[in-house]
Amino acid sequence: MPDLTMIAARAGGVYPQARVLDKLDGYARGQVVYEGVEMPNFGDLLTGRLDRVDLPGGRSRLLPEKIIALDAYLRSIQR
């Protein structure tokens, strides 16, 4: 399992928010994110009320607020 405190370090020192949100949102929607890797089924926990997230480049997207909270936590633990 990769060290989740090193996501930014592995991405050249910048937290790759759009990529992380794509993976979290894709998993919650049942898309294959890591083929061949067994992940716990927590998709139901990542649904619910939607909120808009501003992304780099002036883009934004609607995501479940639990995914937004998980992304904020991951950003907060980066070394």
C-alpha cells in the first residue's frame, strides 16, 4: 500500500487534486481504478449531498461532500 502522506512528493511536490478526486469519485461510482487490486467496498459512504469543488485551470465539478472531505484530509497529511 502506498504511503498516503507522500502523494504530493510522488507527483513532483504538488498535490494532484484533480487526479486524486478522479480516483476517489471513480471508485465511488464503481469504475475500475486499480485493476487487479482488491479494495474494500465503501462506495456507499462516498455518496450523498453534492458540493462544487474548484479545480486548477478555472474548472470545477460537483462531487459528494464526503469525497471532498476525504480529499481535504489527504491534502492535510502531505509531507
